[in-house]
Amino acid sequence: MTTNRREFIERLGATAMLGALPVGALHPMMSSGETQPIQSQGWDFNWVNALKGKKHKAVFDNTEVENGYGVWRSSVWELQYHEAMNVKPADTRTIMVLRHNAIVLAFNQDLWDQLAIGASEKVSHPVTLQSTDRNPALLSAARNEVPPPFDAFALPNFMKRGGVVLACNLALQFFAGAWSKKAGITQEEAMKRATAAFIPGVILQPSGVMACVRAQEEGCVYVRAS
């Protein structure tokens, strides 16, 4: 995702200011601009319930694609706690935040193929370091894409173990804005298509930064994953 930095900062400031208003009030104010809210019924914060009663919990902040290494790092610590410290899996929980450029890791392979995301983001396979068109967060040993020990790191398996994946709405808006211009569709339509392409289980949040703060308020240790 290529973004003009000055434009990013200006739009981020405007979005932060608008964030103080009720969600329902945003639509008429922003109908003529490129940035539009994706939801009108509020946001899903029920994921915080997964943290209750957990002795060991962390939030991993992913900002770059970095060949999916941040996603892998988000899984490693729990497995090591279980093996090296004899901590029960029921006592650990991980929150993974995908924001900024890492938002593309939340998309299914169909969208990666449709938009050639692997090429545009210059993604390399995390093991072979060869260029790849595959979403590195979805690599599977069953498809001979990674050795079996790495299979546990894929996002679907991460979520099956109880991990929570949160996606940044601000990053999604910038992604949709670029897509809408390239494809000649409205930003609203691009947002709908992008959201529909989320890997099942990914939860959209107002912003990745807010998600990181909310997780820390619930006692998570903060880790910069990528």
C-alpha cells in the first residue's frame, strides 16, 4: 500500500477529530469525501472477554507485512510459555493487531490474487525468501507451502487456539481509497469488498492504535511485532 505521508497525517488528524462524534453523525459530514465509516451500528469489543482470567496475555502490534514474520512472532511466545515454563494453554491469550501496511494480511487469498498484493507489496516467502503471491499469514503445510512446524502460525490456526485478530479501520479506508481509484469504483464499494475479503474471524476496530490501547487496559503486555 503506497500512501502519501503528508496526506496520511492530514487525514489521520481529521479522522481523529471526527472520532469524538457519534458514528451516526459521521455519514452526512463525510459523504463528499473519500473516507467513510464502515459501520453504523457500533463496534465489536466483545473480544476483551477472551482476556478475562488470563494470567499471561499480550498484544502484538503488526504495522508492516514483513513477509508475515509479525504474525509468526505473535504465536511463538505462547507456545514457548507452554513448553518452557509449563504454563497451561488456558492461562495464556494473544491479541494480534493488523494495522497500517499490515492490513493486507487480514485478506483472503482470493483478494491477494485479484489485486496482485504479493507483487505490489514485494512479499517474499518467509522461509525460502523467494518472491511469492501468497498471503504469508495463510501458508499451510497441507499445501506444502511451509514445513509442518510452521503450520501453527497461520492465522486460521492462531484463531482456532483462541487468538484474537483485530484489523484497523483507518488502514482499511486508505487501502479502499487506493483500490477505488484504480478500479473506478466508489470508496464505499471498495470498503464493502475489502471487508468481505477478511479472513473469517478477523474483527474490525476503529483503529489499530485504539485496539492496542484497549488491550493494554485489559492487562496485555505490548509487543511491536513488525
